[in-house]
Amino acid sequence: MKRHAIFALLALCLGPSLAIAGTFPVPAENPIATVSIPDTWGPNAYDGGVEGTSADGKLYVAFESVDAADVKSATEEGLKYFIKNGVTIDPDSMKTKDIKINNLAAFDLAFTGKDKDGPANISLTLVQTNAKGKFLLLYYWGSSEGEKANGAELKAISDSIQATK
């Protein structure tokens, strides 16, 4: 009986260190939000945000803070990110919708297009924050199969967004 209690206590103490996702402040200095990305996605913090690629290599995700006066400016910054990363968007495929992420107003833009691997589904979600002149941008792109196969993890990443200010 005593032995089971010791194992239970050990499991309780080690549990947090065995987490399946890392939580990252965005940006690293003076964060306005946090996001969790599964460890299996190999999350990597960079200046202003964090990125990762699904374990199967079929979906890329990034989350960052941008300085922007309004939604239009934030959208322009997001589109520049895609161009910088070799993602081509078919503008005629755009679908938009207003959403909420943990009580934060957000605007989702979905496209089809191409990345270095071929046809891609592309998403840019703009999240309004409480920090004046700052938006959070959640990007992802990858194959249709990758989007389907990693949909639950992608939703968990989006649902993990928390404002810190």
C-alpha cells in the first residue's frame, strides 16, 4: 500500500515535466499573449513569435505579434510573411469569418495556393489584443491531407492562445 502511494506521489510530481506541449510567450519580451505548440511539432521561438511543423511534416504553423494600427495593416503584415516564406496565395479563393478565441475577437482568412511542396491550404488569423497597436497573427499552411490529419492539434494550438495583457 505504501509503495503505491510513493508511485502516485512520484507521478504527480513528474507529471508537469512530461507535458506534451510547450507554452511560449509572444513576443518573448513584454509578451501580450501565450500559445502552446505540441512538442512533437518541434516548436522554435524566434524574434517576435514561435513556429513549428507537424510531426508528419505536412503542416507549418507560426504565431507572432505584429505592430499594426488596424486590421488592414495587420493583414498586410501577414501577407508579407507568406511571401517571405515562399507561399503563393490564390486571392480568388479567399474565405473570411469573424471568430472568437478565448474571448478575443479574431478574423480568419482562408485561402488555397501553393508552397514549396505543391498545392496548399493557407490560413491567416488576426487576433485583436488589449495592447494598443498590436495584433497576434496565427499562420498555417500545408497540404489538404496535412490539414485534415493535424486538425485536432491545430485546433488545440488556436484554443491555447491566452492574452497576458
